Amino acid sequence: MAEPSTIARPYAEAAYRLADAGGKLAEWSATIANLAQVAVDARVSQTMHDPNVPTEKVAGLFIGILAGQLTADAENFVRVLADNRRLDVLPEIREQFEALKNTREGVVDAEIHTAFPLDAGQLAELTARIEQHAKRKVKARVIEDKSLLGGVRLTIGDKVIDGSARAQLAALAATLKI
């Protein structure tokens, strides 16, 4: 069976092209986020995976839950996903759509893992430093992780910069074992 990312790619690219052509990247981003949220609901997921429920009813369920929030194009997108039994990959479609949108807008996602909460000034300073390093606008998400002991660990795309006290202690321990 194909990986979810492989299955999701053509759908994410199609949605992105449609959104970009219409100048509606932000609207489609919100729509796909809402659809992905519906797809991970346990009751909806159970219905999606029930072979006795026709695909039209599954599509109707999504459209009904998000009544008034979907454009005609978005409803058609849901129907195509339902007909191909691909509604379950909506979270991956969302991730890939956001990656395409971020590339277009010159934005990079950054996860900031920190042992302690950052105040607004600290976050702004750290984000500015990351933007200077990445040479792109940064969309930061802060995750509190007490196991770091201190410092921060940054994840920017596929790059990890670990400046945590835990990593420094591990490096020191490895050096002392020589």
C-alpha cells in the first residue's frame, strides 16, 4: 500500500493550483484545515471506513458538517476525495498544501521546543534571529518540553538545531567516556 504522503500529494497540488489561480490561498488553507479536523473525528472516521456507507453519503456528511463554510469548488474537492476513498488522508493533504503555500509566500515553519515558557519579547527576538538565519519569514510554534532542562531545540524544515541543556550534557557525557 502506498504511503499517505504519496497518496495525498496530487490532491494537495491540485487544491493548491486551484487556490493559487483564484488568489484564495488563505481561504483554501482554512477550508482544508477544517476538512482535516472533520476527518480525524472518531465518529466520522468510522463512517468513512464503513464499506456499507456509499461514498456520496460520506461526502454529504463532510459537506453537512461544514455547511455554509464550503465553496462549490471545495464541495467538489470533497466529492472527488470521497469517490476515490481518500478523505482519510486529509490531514496529510493539509500538511502538503501548507508546505506549498509557505514556499509560495516565502515562509518557513519552525518548532521551538523550550523547557520554560517564552514571553512575547523572547519569542520575538528568537523568531527574528531564526528569520535572519533562514532568510525567510518564520511561522513559529512553541512547544514546552520540560525534559530539555533548559535552552531550546529548533526544528526548521528537516534541520534540527539542539541548543538544549540536555543535548549539551549528552555531548559532555560522550566526550568524557573517551
